[in-house]
Amino acid sequence: MIGRNAFRFILLFALFIAAALLLRSCILNSENPGKESDIGYKYLIGVSQPNLSEPWRVAMNEEIEQEVGKHGDMRVIFTDAAQSSDQQAQDVKKLMGYGIDLLIISLDDPVALTPTVSSVYKDIPVIVLGRGVAGYDYTLYVGTDDEMIGRKAGEFARETLGASGGKIVEMQGLAGSPTVEERSKGFRDAIQDSKLSIVQTMNGDWQRDLSEDLLVSWLKENHDVDLIFAQNEAMALGAYRALQKLNMNHVNIIGIDGVNSENGSLQLVSKNKLTGTFTSPPGGKEAIQYAIDILNKEKGIPKKIILRSQKITDPSTLNSESSNSPSPAPSPDQTDAPLVVGFAQVGMESGWRIAHTKSVIDAAKEAGVELLYENAEQSQDKQIELIRRFIKQKVDVIAFSPKTETGWDEVLKEAKEAGIPVILSDREVNVSDDTLWTAYIGSDFREEGRRAARWLIQQAEEGESYPIVELQGTQHSAPAVGRKQGFREVIQTDKTFMMLESLQGDFTKKQGKELMAAALERQGSKIKVVYSHNDDMALGAIEAIEDFGLRPGKDIIIISVDATKSALKALSIGKLSFAVECNALLGPQLMKAVKDLSEGKELPMKIITSEGVFTQESAKTALASREY
Ligand code: GZL
């Protein structure tokens, strides 16, 4: 029999344990801001920063906080890894433990953090912000076109040093980051045929003090330097402090970031400490705006949002209506008359183009926009004439799919002078001043070419060689230029692939068939691969291969780009081997951009659509629901 006292002791002990457990769960709740402990919000956003020692990152967090503050149903938790990649991986785990609904992560060290990002992406949406991550395992990237910023910095260095040129030290961020590689590539491309030379490259790891120390020790022994190109603001400030210490104030410094804060590069420029800088908008505001669309499962979420960078040599001109910015938004009409958009379509050359046109027309109807649709029938002159006609008609916005990359400066200057914003739908242009157009909505053509080549390399059999015939799209068009370049970037790494013939096509089935028939006459069964820049030429090539007596998809591997319904059909019966998607359904994003403009919103410089790939297997399942 248990004595009365013993029974009381056991009861008290049991009560004590229960109380302790209850207390513990309360503490956990208060430490763990899970939704159940804090009523009234719907979404919890986690923000993982690699460090907060850079003014640019502080500005990024401030933008995020400000934008979240506009939404009562949203909370945000920030973490700062203090420059440790291991710590940043830990921070992400902790944020996941809090039950965040979406992760915003900015990376200094993408090589170390890509696996972490990829694994989070399996569970919740991920927005990569500012500095890139390898690959495409994320929902959305918001940042800048780093190769373009590097190129502009190189052009500015040439302007600064003049024809006599000079010696340059390049201060790079953390080695291995796509941002470092792209900014460096753009800079080097811009100075390659000049008297500017890079005499030393260092890695300041995006940090001010490390950059300062590296420069002080190197410049002590090497005084003959004319310019330092620093890939971010913190390193530009480090460069400035190093030159001050060594009394080398004559040396120019070009930076990137352009943060408007104490000791930010705007202040450094206005105090003549920096020769100039290029803004790299942090993107915090845009990240939150798109996070809301993603969490609300909106359709048409892009893959990349590229923000516009401006050259700053005199901060007083920032954001003025100078040539530094694209056309102003159309003045919202006082009446409720519909917005009028002039759309100069390049032609009707392919199934993709027909789907693109339909998407724009349907989206305009849906949005209540009056669309003035015209078809330029593959003539650049006609497209220019149509744009001039839209200017005369004083449309609110001009949209067009430029046949080729060049030849648009004059007419776009006329549109800008008329105060009419121009949106590039589907294809980019290459003009002297990128403020001549307001936004680009379309694909990353170089990546499409890379995807085609990566798949091909995966198929390669040991000991085999693969002579390739390439069917190029319309000459000098952005898709043909990009797909050609991207494909070569990848296959040139593997000697089993060689370009037998690269033939000039025009995206039509007729041309694809004629070019392929002629190549077969010349090369016969030597041809092992056909890489076609679009489906229509690939389908023409398939017919030519069959007429020649060979089996397409078996005797000859055929890779195409677009992934229209007719291509998926050819994939599903084994006549096509692989298709890289190029999203034709750009109408909704174009009309959203038009509406945003009319409401005075600033558009990103580029909105890059989300795209996939199709094998013979995946085509079978996708075919039934394929929209185009
Ligand atoms: C790509 C587009 C190309 C398609 C072709 O965005 O411009 O033009 O790949 C089309 O099918 O003719």
C-alpha cells in the first residue's frame, strides 16, 4: 500500500511536470513567431542576408521592410550571416523552422548556398535577390543585368581615360559568383579593343576593409595605375580609403551600387571621391510586390526581373527627366477612354508567332485596352513606318517585336521625344541608349541555347562523335543571336561535338526543309544532329530527312526551340528528340505592364519569362493541355 505522503508526492511531481511542459510550449511559441501565436497576418516572409556590412544590403532590407509595412497581413523576419556561408545556411534552416511561407535570399557565395536554395525551393517559393545563384532552382530572380552594368562601366572607363588609355585594377567580389563573372565579362568586353588594360585583378569579397588592405599592399609596390574598377560600393569605398592612405588621389574609381546613404557611392561621387558609379537597385520593393503575387498564386510569374541601372557622375541628375531614364508614363487620361496600344508585329512566320499574336490580342481584349494591331510581314522598314504611324496617332504605348537587334535608334528617339513609352515584346534591341525603350518582356535566348546543348551532351554515348547542322533563325534577330551563342558556350566544352554546317534560315518551315535537303545532299549520313532555332524549321527538316530516306529522331537527333503543340506531337511520335520551350503567351504580361505604366508605376527593365524543356516522354503528357 502506498502511504498517503508518498501518494501526495507523486501527485505533486506529476503536476510539476505538466506545468513545466506547458511553460516550455509557451516559450517556444513566443520565440517561434509561428502564425498561431500572432493573429492577424497571413504570410510570413523570411529574408536571409549574407551580411549587413554593405550599405547596399542595408538599403535592400529597408526597402523590404517599407514594402511589407504596406501590407497588414504580412510579417518579415530578417537574418544576417555576418559574412559566413555556413551561418547563412543555418539561418535558412532556422527560418524554415519558423514556418515561413516564402524565402527571400541574397547571396555572396552562390556556390556554397545553391544546394540550400534548391532544397528550400522544393518546399516553398524562393526569391533570389540581388546577387545570383547558379542554375534555376528558384521561383524568381530580382536583380540587375550584371554583364550590361560591367559593359557600361567599361565604356565609362574608356570615356574617362580617353584615347591614350591607361592601367586598371579590377576589384572583384567573392570568386565564383555569377555576378562577379558577368560584371567582369561585360567590363573586359567593353575595353578589349582599346588602350585600357587590366594590370591586376583582386577579390575583395564585396568587403570594404579587405579591399582597402589588398590595395594598400599592392599599390605600395605598383604606383602606375590610372583607374580602379570596383564591382560594388563597399569595395569602391575601400579603394578610396587605400588611395587616400597612399596619397594617390589622381587615380579614378568607378563603382557599382549607387546607394543613397551616408558614405554611399552617391555621396562619394558628389564629393568627387568616386569618378562615377552605376546604380544596382536593391530590388527589395519589387521582391515583396512579386512575393505577394506568388503567394496569391497569380498566373504569369516571370523567372527574372531585371532592374534598370543608371550611370551616376552627378547625383543631382538622378531620377530627373534627363536622358538617363526611359519615357515617362503615359499621362493617365482624365476621361475613362481605354488605353491605346500600337502593336507592330514582326510577321506570321511561324506557329510560335501566331500564338504570340493571339496572346497579345486576347490579353488586350481582356484588359479593355484598344489594340492597334499591324503586321510588318518580316520587314524592318515596315515596322519603323508602323511605329511612326503610332507616334502620329499619339497612342499611349507602343509595343513591337523587333525583327532584328539593330536599326532602331532613330525611330525610338522619335517615340521618346513624343513621350510615348516603348515596350519590347518577345525580342530585344541593341541601341546606343537603352533608355530609348521602357521594358523588355520575353525570353533568355542564350539560356535556351545552353539548355539545348546541355541536353545533347547528356545524350552523348562514349566514343561517339556528333557532327551538327544548325538551322539559324532570322539573321541578326535576338533569338537567333542568343540561341547560337548559348549553344556554342556549352558544346565548345566537349570535343565530341562539332559544327558541320550552320545555315541561315528565317524561322519558316519552308526554309527549314530546303536548307536541310541541301545539307543532306552535301553531307548525307555524316549528319548526326540537327539543332534548329525554332520548331517550324525543325519540322521542315524532319520532312527533308524522311525524303532523303533517313529516320528523324533515330538516325539523326533533332533539337528544336519553341515547344509548340506541333513540336510536342513530333516529340511524342519520336520524330523530334528534344524541345526547349520559348514562352509565346506574352500578352497578359504585356497588358499588365501597360496598365502599370498608366498608373505611374516604374517597370523593371526586363521581365524574363519562365520556360521549361520537353523530352519525348514529357511531351506525351503535356500535349493534351498545351495552349499553343
Ligand atoms: C522567339 C521568337 C522567335 C520564335 C520563332 O521569342 O521571336 O520568332 O522562336 C519566331 O518561332 O518566328
